[in-house]
Amino acid sequence: METLKNEGFQLEKLKLKDDYEGRVEATLFKRNAKTVTKKAILYIHGFVDYFFQVPLADWANQLGFNFYALELRKYGRSMLDHQKPNMFRHYSEYFEEINEAVKVIKEKDKNKTLILMGHSTGGLLSSLYAHHYRQEQVINGLILNSPFFDFNLPAIKKLVVPVMAAFGRVKPEAISPEGLKKGYPESLHKDYYGEWDFDERYKPIKGFPINFGWINGIYQAQKKLQKGLDIQCPVLVMFSTTSVKPGKYREEMKTADAVLNVKDIEKYADGLGKNVKKAAIEDGVHDLILSRKDVREKVYQTMESFLRENGFIQAG
């Protein structure tokens, strides 16, 4: 928290309705561009994740966007002692805090243009949000960074997911024996094999326990998306050119997606709407903006080109 304040971010707590675990809140960070602007970018993180990607805010501010980052309920600095980390039961739960963030951005701060950006699980949720509120034209553009469009499992194991989801509807708090593999986060953190510093209270190397209710929530969200959406605004979907199998750390994890199958992302991107641009990033890792320096520069160039092509950045 102190690090972000030192970087010039302001924090706002979003008070939400109580849910099945009790009190709920979300956290919104903001940092304005140095020049006065009415354009904003809202970033939503992934699973076992939170906002620490300050260079993303630097990039947005330099392009003339006010930058906002939303830490969802039960994630990062929004986690409360009585809550199970990252737990949810239905994707629509998250629409409340996204709507509250949009109110701050548009009604309080008077931004006119809003680009929504989501990584992994945040990309899945952002897509469903953009579809749900497509008639209201809440957002003007959508940028997806390795969105979580499907479980990365062999075909035979995917057959078991609906069964696990059904169990999750009955016993949402039961803990799945399956969890995240630590190779990918080790490939990122500076204390292991990477260059980034993140707080393991919010993004533990071993992940958090995965409840069957979470599996059901993700399954229902993916099922909705895979049937096809009707997002009205321009969409950019970015993903690595290559996937590697999750597991223990291997050097190849630093040049490929070690969490999702990029073929699933490419496949389902076509069904998001009528104005979708796909961009495959060579040597990109799962969170593309955490790739090595030359690769993430390509990611930023790809996003800037998308914003320019759709008139969100004026020439000159």
C-alpha cells in the first residue's frame, strides 16, 4: 500500500453489499495523467493477483489517460479477515464493484472515455461485463491480456469440470485437491527466477486454496462466454504465441504462457463481438506486461496501436 502511495496513487475503498461471508469491500487506486484529460483506463487483475504493475500506469499516464486499478473483493488489499481469499460463486457478484469504480471514474472524476483492461480472470470478467452493459455503452474499448476463457486441461480432464462445478453448487466451500502450480509465479518473482517484486500475502507463490464454489463460478462464466458474446466496443485480445505445461519452474516458462492454453484464447476471442483484433505476442508470459523488457515493449506498442486505430489517441 505504502509503495503505491509513494508512486503517486490515491486509494479509495468501495463499500459493497454484504454477501454470504459478511462484510465486503473493494479497493480502487487512481493516478491522473500529468496533462488534464477526460480519458481513463481501468485495470482488473487476475486470479491470485492484485495490482502491483506500476509500469502499466506509467504507460497509460504518458499516453494521456488517467489510470485506475480495481482490486476485486477478496483479492489483494480488499481481503478481509473473515473471507476466503479470491472466493466467489457467480461472476455477476463482481459487477457491483466494477459499477462502483465506473461511478467514481465517470460521475465523480468526470471522465468521458473509459477503456476497460483485464488480465486472465479479470479478462474473463471484463468481457462478461462489457457484454452485459453493452446497451448502456459503459465502456468505449476493451483490452484483454491473456484472458481466462477456458480451463487449461487435457480433453479427458475437461470432461470432469462440469461434475466439479455441480459439486461446487452444493458444497461451495469444499476445497479442491487441485491447486495452482508454483513454477509460473517463481518465474516472475525476483527472489526466485524473475525480475518483479510482489507481496506474497496477496500473490503467494503456492497460491490460495481453490474452493469448488470458485470452480463452479469460473465454469459458469466460461460457459456463458463460449456461447458467444455481443460486445459492441472495439476489443483487443492479446496472448502469447506459445503455451507450456504448468508445473515446476523451467526456463521455458519465461518465454511462454505457463498458465493457460493460448489456443483456447485465440479460439474464443472470435466470439466476443464484431470488432475484435487478436495479437499473438512472441515470447510473452501469461501476464504479458511482466514479460522480459523487449517483449513487454511490444505489448505496450500493440495496445497503443489499438488505441490509436480506434481514435482514443489523437494523431500529433
